[in-house]
Amino acid sequence: MIAMAASRTGTYRVDQQTNMFLHLGENLKVILGLAPEESIPSCEDFLKRVHPGDVSAVRAEIARSRVEGGFQMEYRILLPDGRVRWLYDRGQLMPDPITGATCLVGACTDITERKQAEAELKLVHDELEARVNQRTAELRAAEAGLRLLSGRLMQLQDEERRRISRELHDSSGQALAALSMSLSMLEREADKLTPRAGKNLSDATRLVRELSQEVRTMSHLLHPPLLDEAGLESALRWFVEGFAERSGIQVELELAPQLGRFSKEMEISIFRIVQESLANVHRHAGSKTAQVRVGRDAEKVTLEICDQGRGLPADGHEEASFELAVPGVGIQGMRERVRQLGGRFEIESSAGGTVVRAAIPRPAAEPASASKTLQASR
């Protein structure tokens, strides 16, 4: 009895046939807020003390217990002073030790304190969850802002490359062309020069020719005109051929049949990834061969650049050792370009080489192919 009182547990017995209480323990009376002389005659009288929100559930559990032989549930009761208490009620059908009739023998435990603690814990949990959700929303907004800024910076970088390329071609290139023409005119009268002056003129003509070629190459690498005029396929063929000639690395280029045109942003991104990846093959991989593959299907464009070099270091500091030769922001820049287009980017590296992969979804409406654009312009 002392243990039951300490645990705030009270017992009862209910006749299965009549639903009348055969026994209502003193501890249960205390829990229900009854005076020692008070009693509860029947289950219906007890249900009047059950919280209105739980009455239907208690009735359903009573009906189930008659079939399955056991009763167990948590519900609320209303005390005479209006307070609410939670009970954990469990019982079992068995013969009454006095009458022998089948009755429900059970015990009710006051679990109000536990329920209050659970409610307080839930309140704290909900508050923390709300704060986490708010913080997550703020971080997502900040991330979206950073991505927008990153995309704008890359756009400005591409525009600056295009501007510098145009200025090299239109200004420096034209000046070098004029200088080359002047030197050519002097060469026509080379017989009037001393041997030493003639040799200097020949060397100057050669240097101007080499410088003109370097300026032209630099201009095209900054922003190849073919990328705007003929599209990605022509620009990649031109770049890969030139890269192989300059670096001595044998590059295999595999393009999907009738690759066609894509959006300006997608073509620039694919070209830059190829350009920067091959630059790293030349500077860091130590590979004499490389492969570039560009594919397309109805949903996406895929890109893969492979080499057979030494791979990235095992310590994972890929950005330091895989720094790009072309002005840019390295691996993170390539990854961000692909992310801006809603695609996936990954790098696999081992002692046998490195593979750079990208998959970029194709938008619903893409620009017409180069041939269709030329036909329309005519």
C-alpha cells in the first residue's frame, strides 16, 4: 500500500456484466479527488469524470477489452475543482476472488507530472525546431545570395575576358599589323641597308610576326570568336588542336554527333571547364595523353575530361595542387559554373589519372543550331 501510494497508483474491479464497480481503492479515490466516503457506482458514472476529448477513446478501449481481455490506455480526467489529471490505466479480465464473476481488475497511475514534463519538453523542442528552421531559412537565403553573387562575378569575368580579347584584337593586333606592314616596306629596300641593319630588320620582322601570333592566340584563348559565331563544337575543336600543338599532349576529342548549339551560358561554361582542366593536365598531371568527351541526350549534356597522370595528392588538398593556369577560380569555379546551370560536378582521382565529370540539364527551349542561325540571317 505504501509503494502504491508513493507511486500514486490506485486499484479497481468492475463487473463485466453489470459495469458496476466492485472495488474502488482508497489511493484511486485520492487520485480522482473523491472524499473517503464517496464512491463511483458504475463505468458510466466514471466516464462522466473523463475529459470530454477522451471519452470516445475510452469507450472504444472498453469495448476492445471485452473481446481481447485486456485494457490499457492513457487519458485525462477532470477533478471536482476543474483541474485535469492524466491517468495510465491498465487492466485484465479475470474471475473476481470473492464472487467468482468475470471482472476487469485494473490499476490507475497518476502520470500528470510526466505529461507536463513531456509537454514542456515538446514546447522547448518546438521552439528549438522553429529557431533551427528560421536559421536554416536564413542560411539558405544567404547561400542563394552568395550563389547569385558568384554567378554574377563569373558573368563579369567572362564579359571582361571578351572585352580584353576584343581590345587585343582590335588595338594591339591592328598596331602589330601596321608595324608588320611598315617592316615589309623596309624589307623591299633591304639592299640599301648595311648587313647589320638588314639582319636587325629581319629579326624585327620575325619578332613582330611571332608577337602577332601570340597576341592572336591570347585573344582567342580569352574568348574565342568561334564560340559566338559557330558554337561550342567548332570552338572546342580549335582549342584542342591548338592545345595539343602547344603542349605536346595528345588529346582525343569525342563529340556527340550533331552536337548543335546551346545557351550562351552553357557553351561558355563547358568551354571554360575543358580549357581549365586541360591546362591542369599540362601543368600538374604529367600525362602525355588526355581525352575530352562531350555527349548529349534529350535531358542533359555530359562532359568528361580524363588524363593518365599522377592524380591528385592523397591529403585531399586538391585546390592547391590542381590550381588552374587559365585566370579563374579553380575547381570551385568549375563546380560553381555547373551548379549555376543546375548540374552535377565531380572529380575522381587515383594514381592512374584524374577524371573530371559534369552533367548539365538541357533547358526546355534551346537556341537553334548554327546552321539554322546562318540560314535565318540570310
